[in-house]
Amino acid sequence: MKKISLTIISLVLLVACGKKNEEKAAPPVMPYKVVAVAPSNTTLLAEYPATLEGASDVDIRAKVDGYIEKIYVQEGQEVKAGQILFKLETQTANQEANAAKAKMSASQVEVNRLKPLVDRNIISDVQLETAKANLASAKSTYQSIVAKINYATIKSPVNGIVGNLPLKVGSYVNSQTAEPMTRVSDVSTIFAYFSVNEKQQLDIMMNAEGTSFQSKIAKMPRVNLILSNGSLFDQKGKIETFSGQANTQTGSFNVRASFANSNHLLRSGGSGTIQIPTDLQNVILIPQNATLELQDKRIVLITDKENKVKAVPVEVRTVPGGRFFVVDKGLNVGDKILIEGVGIVSEGTQIKPEVVDYSTIMEADKK
């Protein structure tokens, strides 16, 4: 009997000690900061790579054959409409013009001589009509040569910037020369051309005010242009056109935005990035560092009624600046999300939530 009693007592002591060890091994409930999400307002900026072109880019070509006698401009020079760019050699044309002018004068003399004879019925008017026809032909030939001489002085058709000058003095040119003599770009207004896919086009138009497609374009917000060096162009732009239909090969729509460029900083052939703003009202904003990315999914940790951590997948859009997400799906107003211990606390862990004011944390994260 004594042996049995001792055995029972030993077992009781072992169980008691085991319970005490278990109590000691249980992890403490740790405090972590959480925030109850609330509706906010923000602006999203959708970005699209763009190519830049002047309001008009005019290829300058010779209308007549000839050798370049003089070049009056330099690459990159600003010119006015009507300013002389090139002059072609006209020595042969001048000689032809002199000969044609002499013939025209002789024809005029002949007409003047025959007219009074016809008036007095001394000769028939057939000779006079022939002389007049010769005079008209001589005038036409002369005017054609004069026009050719005038075309040899090549002027800029627009105000703009002179492009490359691939040909030099002495080069032979004609209207069929493949390479233009230069290009003059009117860059007082710059057009930015970019493409959006079908979904992006629908998102843009559905968020725009207006009842018709054109009225929506007219009421679209001004857009930004990020230059190739990363700086923001100091003028806002306006979206002017969308292509009438999607490209059948790419499924994209071509879009054009215009920017005033009075200082001529932007040039044709440049590149940049268009930013289209979208104002959002009463959306859920959360700090990006309050999320995890697991297996191509964005995860947020929330607390349930028992203050246990639960992982929730969310669908988000990035707010410019790289600090916030707009949550489109996965969270509701009032949900408490962890903003501390993210990536450390595992799902199912019970915590002691320390609630931080939503507006305070958002303002602090913006600084």
C-alpha cells in the first residue's frame, strides 16, 4: 500500500510540475500598433511613355534641280516663316531667263507691228493671232524660268527650329532627292504621343466627366510631363485626341496631349512620360510598409474580435510617391491593420493592439 501511495504522489507531482513548465513556456501577449482604416481622398497618377513632336515638322526639299550655292542657317537655329534657308546656283537659269525675256520682247514688238496693219485691213488677222500666240508662249516660258529662279531661293514655310543639315555647299539636289535638305520644327506647341490599352482607355473615360466621348475629353484634367532627366516640365498639358479605334495588332489606342512650349525647351524627337491624374474620393488608403508580398499576392495583417492576427489578401493601386496604396478589394472601413511587426508576427498570433489614430499615422507617413 505504501508503495502504491508513493507512486501516485510522484505522478501528481510530475503532472503539477509539467503544468507549471507549460505555463512558463506560454509566450506573452505582445503589444503591437494597429490602425483602424477610414475613408480618405487621394489622386492617382497613371504613367505612359511618350514621344514628343513639334506642332509641325516640315521637311525642306528643293522644288527645282540645282547645286547648293549657299546655306544661310545653322543646325538648331530659330527661324521665322519666310526666312531664307538655302540658295541654289541659278547661273544657267538666269541665262535662260534673259533669252526668254528677249524672245518675249521680240514677240511683243511683232504684235505691236501687226496690230495697226490688221486694223487697216492691210493683212488678215491670222498673222496677228499667230503673233499673239507666240507672245503668250514666250511669256509662259519666261514666267516658268523666273519661278524656277525664285524656287532656287528656299525659305522656311513656318516659324521653327532648324534640324540637321546633312547636305553641304556644292551638293546637287532636286525634288526627288531622298533625304530632305533639313527639317524645320514649329515647337511653340509640343505634342506628346502615347498609347493606352483598352482597359486603360475605359478606366480613363469612365472616370472622366461628361456625357459624350468628346465632352469627356474636353473636361479631362490637365496632365503632367516628366522629362527624360526625371524633372517635371513646368507647363501642364491637355489631352486633345484619342484614336477612333484600337490598333488591331496591339489592341492599344493612340493618344495626343499638347503642351505650350514658349521657351522652346522641348524639341521634336524627344521623349518623356505622361502622367494622367485621377481624383479618388472616400477610398481606403494604407501605408505600403503595412503590407507583405507573398506569391504574387499583396497581404495585409488585421486583427479579429479575439485580437488574433489574420492575413488578408488585398488588391491595391499605388499612390504617387511610393508610400501608400489605395485598397480596391480586401479591406473594409473600420478594419484594424497592423502597422508594426509586419513580417514578424505570424497569422493566428494573439496580440495586444495599441490603436493609433488613422489620420495621425497617415500624416506622419507623408512627411
